[in-house]
Amino acid sequence: MSDGEAYPIRSPSGLFTRAAWEREVQASHGTMPRWWRSAELRERQFLAWVVAEAVGLMTQLGRLDTARAPVLGSSVEEIRNALAEDAAWARAAEEALQAGPGPAPSVRRSARAAGRFAA
């Protein structure tokens, strides 16, 4: 993607938004970091953040004992699948950035694909 192309403003699930990430960056830095000036570096940082957050939350949710609450367990699993798809999307987008110009990646919503990334 070039600087002129629009980068996505949120992950496929909508759980991770560029605005939330920007607020986090601003809160954790006294001044904006040097990489902020580059659209491609900002995109890479955003994608890395999506992966880290999604995988971290998936891991935490995977530790819950939902055996006695099947309805809750299915909801937790649905969220974990959405997080897995977000992580896969961000990884694919990072690979696309490394490969050069081309269409933005998309992740098809499927339980089978999400299961590959479940912790």
C-alpha cells in the first residue's frame, strides 16, 4: 500500500480500531514517535498492536473454565474466533505490506479458519 491509499480503520470484528490505538500511542508517548510521520510505519505498528491485543485476549479467554456454563462457553468461543480472525487479518495485512502494492487483504469469516489460530 502506498501513502495515498486508505488504510483500514478497524479490524474485521470491529474490536480493534485505529482511533483506540492512536489514543493508546498518544497516552504512552510524551511526543509522537518518529515513526508516526510515515503512513506505512504507522500501519505496521497498528497491525502489530492488533495481533498482540487479539492474541493476548484469546489467551486470557482460553484460560476461563466455562465447562459449567455452556451458554457462556459458546459466547467466549465466538469471541475467541473473532479475535483469531482479527490476528490472521493483521498478519496477512503485514505480509501484504512487505510484498508491496496490491489489494488489501480480507479474511473470510469461517470457524475452520479461526480454529487454526486458537490458543
